[in-house]
Amino acid sequence: MTLLLGNQNCLDSLRKDVTEVQGIIIDVFSRVGAVRYPSWKFPDKTACDLDLVTLLKRFDYVEDDPEYTQHSHIVLFELVIDRLVLLLQSFTHYVDILTKEQSIPISKSVGPSMSVGLVVKKYWNSMLKLGTLHQQKKLMAADLSKLQSNLMNSKAEIERLKNCSCVPCNSSSITSSIKPTEMTRSQISATPVHIGLDEARRNSPSIATDTRNIGSQTVESALVPCDACACTQATLKKVSNSIISICHNQNIPSALSRFQEVVKETLGNETMTATDVAYWASEQSKDLTRINKHLTELMSSISPLKAELQATAEQQNQMKKKIDHFNKELEKEKEQQNLKIKEFDKQMEEINRNNSETVTKLEHDKERLRKGSATLEEKLSILKDEVKGQHVLIRDLELSKQTLLEEMRTKMADKSVVLTLEEQVKLLTSQLARTKQQLKMISSELDKEKVKINSMLRHEEVMNLQITI
């Protein structure tokens, strides 16, 4: 990662991240208001009041100053963390508004300074509260649907019982139910339910035995209890038990429960009279009215909760989409960074390989130059010896020339000697010229060898400097 520190593409990517996260923060602030907490990067300033435009202009890529560019890279990375922390704090405030019944007023004072871990922990706790509220609303909706279905079943059963209550019951059940009622009337007359039961029995029409001539059970013809009445009352009791259970579960007062206890104490398991059935249906209708009212209140309280839950779910979906988008962008950025790192690694491997090859080549060249320098030094010493010999020869020739000239002057009389001496002088002169030519060639070759040796020595010094670097 040190290779990417100060990279221009990385700085541009971080600047883009800061701008995008700040846009999301502004959108959240437009819904919940500005959340005032100390900045994670600049603790002496409020996070929502930071001048990001100035900061982005200040910390930018500078081509001629790599040290300042690396510093800007680190600051931009810390600004991304600062914006993400503020975003989580605003999310937490928004979830608190959703989970509480009353709206939370926006505080003008600055909140406490928090670490990244504490901010994430508070955000997770608020999300847990939101999830718990969502589960509670789901359970309330399920209970409501269950209550509605039970209410519809109870209403249908009551209508059926009301239709069946017009059929006269058998006289034996009437007489058997009247007796225990009269026996215990003095014991239960203090309760309002029993008073209502007694009044209902007194006001109920008596059975006229001499005017019934239809094919039904009468006092004279009934020998066994009516099976239809027993079945109907058993069904009525089952429905009543369901209604009483619903009332108890929902903390609703039940008139039918008190009446059922009275009937159980007075009649036991015997069949009720038509008056008792009518009063039972009346008490059951009261309980159903209470249940219906309770359901209406529940619906009125659940409807806004459903709307809030739907809005919360939409906000949560949007947040999930944004987080998924941010995660995808982060993954893409990571992939790009990994690709760049791999490319840099390949380039470094290539550079190292080239450097090693260059060093090896320079070592070979250095060794070859060293050997060539030794050879040239040997040749140079040989040439120096030859030059010394040529100088000695030239000096000898000069002496011979002087001697011959002296002899020629002294022996001018002898022409043949003079000619011979002249020929010898010419020969010596030509030999001297050839020797000078050879000496000149040797000197030029010696100069070339010196230049070559100096060039090789300079090349060797340059190679040593490159190897040292």
C-alpha cells in the first residue's frame, strides 16, 4: 500500500467518496435535521459544520511535492471515515425517531465525542430496536386477524343460536332448571347478573299447555330432553368459552363470564331454559360488542403503525440499497486497487530482474575491462621499451652520422670513399627516416591506447557509481 500512497487516482477516488457520502448525509439531514456531534477528524469542530469544499481544495494532488501529496492522501482517507461516522450517527437518530412515539427535538448543543466502535454499537442497537418493533407489529397484526376471524365465527354462531332459540324447549328441562334456580335464589340475588336473570325469567312468557297443538314437544308429550336444544346449548357454551378466553387475553371485562359462573352454580350440567338461553345470548352480545369496540381501537392504533412500519421498511430498503451500492463500489475499488498492486508488483519484479541483469552485465564488463586494462598495460610497457630502444638507436645513428661527416670532411680527397660514405649517409638517412616514421606510428598507437585506457577507466568508474546507487 505504500506504493499507492500519494497516487493521483487514489486521491481522486477518495475525493469522490467524500462528495458522495456528504450528499447522502445532506439527504438524511433534510428528513431528521442536522445531527450535532464532534467531528472524528477535527474534535474541536462540529461534524455537520465542516467546510468540505475548502478542505478538498486544500488537500489535493500536488505534482511537484510528493510529501504534501502523501499527507493529503492520509487526510482525505480520514475525511471519508469522518463522514461515515456522521452518517451512522444520523441513521441512529432517524431510527430513534421511528421507534419512539414522540418526535425527538433537535438539540442545538453538541453531543458527546464518540469513537468509531461506539457509534457502530449505538447504530446496531437502534437497528435491533427497529427489528423488535417490526416483529411486535407483525404479531399484533396476526392477533388482530385472529380476533377478527373469531369475532366473525362468534357472530355467525350467535345468529344461528338466535334463530334456534325460537323453538320451544321441553317441559322437563324447564321444570328441572326452575327448581335449582328457586333453591339458590336467596344465595345469589345479591349479584347484578342473577338479578338480571331473575327479571328475564319473570318477564318471559309462560307455556300455554292448552293452546299448543303443533307437532312439537310439550309438557304432556315430552318424555326425554330435546336433543336439538342440548346440541345447540353445547355449541353455545363452546362459542362462549372462546369469547371469554378472548376477553381475558385482551383484558376486556366479560359479562358472559359472570353469567356463566351463575348458571354453572345453579344448573350445573343440566339444560338451560329458553329464558336463560336468551339472557345468555344477550350477555354474549354485550361481550361481542366490547370485543368489536376493542378491535376497532386496535385497528385505529395499528393503521398508523402499519403506515410507519411501511415507511420504515421503505427507508430500510433504500438504506440497504445504498449500502449495497456502496459495498459494490468498495469492492470494485478494492479490485482496482488489487489490480494496480499486482501491476506495480509485476513492474517491480521486472525492474528488479532488469537491475540484476544489468548488474551482472556490468560485472562482466568490469572484469573484461580489468583484463583488457592489464593487457594494455603490458603492451604499453613493451611499447615503452621499444621506444627506448628506438631512441638509443637514433642516438647511435646520430653519432654515426657525425662520425661519418667528420671522416668525409677529413677524407675529401678520396672520392670513392666519399661516395661510399655518401651512400652510407643516404642509407643511414633513409633508415633514420624509417625509424622516425616507426617511432611516430608507435607514439600515435601509444596515444590511442592511453585514450582507450582512460575511457575504460571512466566507464568503470560510472559502472561502480551505478552499482553503488
